[in-house]
Amino acid sequence: MPQPIKRAFLDTEDGQILYRIGGEGEPLLLLHMNPRSSDEYRELIPILAQKRRVIAMDLMGFGDSDKPPRLYSVADYAKTVIALLDELGIEKTCILGNHTGAFVSGEVAAAYPERVEKLIVCNVAGFGEDGKADLMRRFDEGFKIKEDGSHLMERWLARSRYVGSAELNHRWVLDDLKCFGHPLYAVWAVGNYCLDAPERFKLIQCPTLIIWGIDDMEEFERLGLAKAKDRFFLSQALPKAKVVEFPGGTICMMNQIPKEVAKAVTEFLDSSLV
């Protein structure tokens, strides 16, 4: 039978954090991308929860978590991960992070190695100096509410090439709109972290799986955000990491191909790789 997934809140000094939790067994924490929420894993959680205790949090500034009282760095986000683990009495966990969540999960593994059993990082872009400049430009532009409501249709059309269904696009837009009127927290955080990421990721000691959605990385290049080949900084920082590629994997892959992603994740977590 499918495991029930519950919603709960953690109180912190900076506000409440929403998290979803379900299943039993060894813990697995899921960290979402910007500007999404734990809804990014709605399809994946029930599959993984058949064998594990799965937790997916809304990073502060996203979804139903509170907006933090200041711009959060990747290190700040990592601290909130530790706070949630402490609240749940979890001494050590496996972590899966996608995009922004991958940067945060990598920092958790680098800064708190004793807390991470295994790590799965998905779709980590190699931004470089040009990418950082573009991230900061996007941060300055922000998500702005327009008097004529045209920002609503702009968000609907933003992923029209690859989102695949109106229902999924609707969920993405709902997450988008929760970010409007506030700073682009994660864009600022990743922009200030991306150039340090190669050295920070070299500190990771635990077994690591790298997952690539190739269409996702190529879309970043089409948008002028990051060159697809620059992602290989991750393999250079983690030369012993296992790599799984999904040629058609888009930025929506966690929602679109959850069974395939779950299979790769489960095989890695169940392996004796040390």
C-alpha cells in the first residue's frame, strides 16, 4: 500500500519551514530547485517511501515555508537542513538535491560530513563568471507583479517547450507566484556560491551519485545561463562519483520520469558502494 505523506512545520529563529514526510526505514532527504517547493517531488516521494523514510522540505523563501528575514546564503540553507534533521532526531541521512537543492546538499555534505551517508546531486550547472553575472542580473530583475497581470501568462509560457501537461505547469506557476514580491533568494545564494562550488564539492567524502538530465543542461545553454559542457566541473571535483544520464531528462524530470529517477536512486542507495 502507498505510504501516507504528511505535512508538518519546523519552527526556527527565522520562521517556519514546511516539510513533507512519509515512509519508514533509513532516512532520505529531498531538496528542491528554485523556484519550486517540495511539490517538485510529489510523484517521487510515494515511490521512494515504499522502502525509506522520505523527507522533502520547502526551503525558506519557497513554497509554504516562511520568507527568511534576510537574504539566505547556501551555507544558511545548509544550516536549516541540519536544524530539520536535529528536530527529527536524524543523526545521519542520505540526501538528494536537484539544481539549487543540489548546491545546498553538496554544501551540507562538505560542511557536515558526519551527517551525510550518501549524496545524490542532480543537474548542477557550471555557471562560471559569465553565469554568475547572469544570475545576479536575474536577481536584480526579480519576479515583479505587473499591473496588467501579464506576469501570469509569462510564467505559464516560460516552460511551454518541455513541461508536458497543463496540470504540471499549473503547479509550477503556483510555486512561481509564491516567490513574487520577494527577493530571488536562491538566485542570490547560488550566484554567490557558484564560483566556490568546485572547491567546496572537493570536500565531499561520502559516496555520491551524479544524475544528469541532458535536455535540462542543453536548455540552460539555449537560455544562455550555462554551457552544458561546464557541468563537468562536478565530475572533476568528485572523480569517484557514479554518473547516470537521462538523455531526454528536462528540468521537469522529477515530475515527468519519477519511476526512472527512483530506480537510479534506489539502486545507488541499496548498493554497497563506499
